[in-house]
Amino acid sequence: MFQRLSVWAYVVFTGLTFGIGGLVAKGLLDDGWDPFTMSWVPFGLGGLFGLLVNGVRGELGNQAWKDGALLGLAAGTMPAVLFNNGFDRLPAGVVMLLISLGPVVTAVWAHFVFDDERFNSVKGAGLALAVVGVGILAAGELGGGGDGLGIGVVIIGTLFAGSSAILARLFAGKHSAAALITPQMLASSAGAFVVWLTLNRPLTPADGVELRHALVILPFGVSGFFGFLSMLKANEIGTTGQVSVIGYVIPVIGVAGGALFFGDSITATVLVGGALILASSAVIAKGSASTRTKRTEAAVSTV
């Protein structure tokens, strides 16, 4: 019972942290911050905070540097760079609805990696709902003069994020969340920094850095540390289906926060497409749970 409650606590906390973080990123980007800068700086701050925590607790020698770094590049650098470019081009709610497709991608990959996560007819129905939902959402955005490139980069980012969830579950079975999180954050920052440097992007907004920016970016980076740590803990003790529920929390915050803070319009296509995408995540989670249940029952029957 306690373990089950702990999984859901981590899931909700992660969803809230990432959802609010997405709104913060959108606000900073609207103020002129570069999407690439807003990828490596917060990750770097989170990584430095992790080093401080690890140093105080005497755990620097226990870090899973290799696996954590690989997870950082796959789950941090690529999704963040792509998502932030999406936030720079699209309404916050649309971006977060597209991000919530991650569990669908994870379910497809999990079929080939985990014996207890095989694809089934329920997950197939979820995949179909996702495709229709994205089509409606994209059609509404493009029909209203929206940015097709923005939609494309967010979908590619979602492919990376959903795929990297497989790595997160694999590594969570080998290492503790505390051993992975600091290397993950530092590698995420390093990867995004290389991209930023290669593209010769600006460090600060054209109008300069304001005090309110500094007051937001530091806690933004630290909150990212705790958000990713929470997700690793969820993967450590939960199933892929349980962790995928994070995808329900993020878009709710995105749509509501986008309308409240950025004046985003909540159109019929956003509501219908978003509802189908959320339904697809729910169906995928249901399919994952039923597969795990059948496997458990089969194992019990052989005892």
C-alpha cells in the first residue's frame, strides 16, 4: 500500500513540476530569452545543486556517471532544446498537449524491451486515438496560421522523451535515483551548451537581464533537479503505465496556465484534440496495467 501511494505521489509531483516549469520557460522565452540558453542554464544550475547535495552527503563517489550522462543527453538535452523551441513558436497549452504523447511512444518501445509491457489491442486503440488527436490539434493550429515547424519540433522532442523513458526504467533497475540525477542534469546541460555554442546563439535577451529573470531562473533550475529526481524515483518503484500518468497532469496545467497567463485561446480543436490525446494516454496506461496484471496472475498460478 505504501509503495503504491509513493508511486502516485512521485507521479503527481513530477507532473506539477514539469507543468509549472513549462509555463516558466514560456514566460522567459516570451521575454526574449533564447530557447537554447533556456536549456543549458537551468540544467546546469540543477546539476550544480546536485553536486552540492552529493558533496554534503558524501555521495560524490557513488554517482552513476556513465548511465546518468547517457540518460541526460537522451532525456534532457534533446527534449529540452526541441520543447523550448516549440514554446518559442506555439501556445503553451498546445506544446504541453503534444508533450503528453510521450507515454504512447514509450508503450511502443516497451513492447520490444520489456516482457511485461507487450503491445496489445488496448494499447493499439490508444495509439489510434493519439494519431487522430494530434491530427485535429495540428489542423486547428495550421488553419489558424499556426507554426508547422513548431509542431514538428515538439513532436520530435516527444519522440526523444518517450523513448528515453525506456532508458530511465532500465537504469532505475541498476542504480538509485540519487546516483543518476546529478550526472543526468550535468550531461543535459553540457549537451545543450554544445548546441548553443555551435549555433552561436545569444546568452541573454536583447533588452538585457532583469532582476525578475534572475529570481526565476535559479529556482527553475533547482525545481528541475527535484522534478527529474522524482521521475527517476517513480521509475524505480513503479511500472511504465503508472509513470505515464505524468502525461495527464502536464497538459492540464499547460492549457489552463496558457489561457490565464499568456492569453492563449482555448479553441474547439484544442479541446477535442487535447481530449483525444489525454484519452490515448489513459488507454495506454490501462493497457500497460492489464498486461502487468495478467503476467502477475500467471506467475502466481505457477507457484
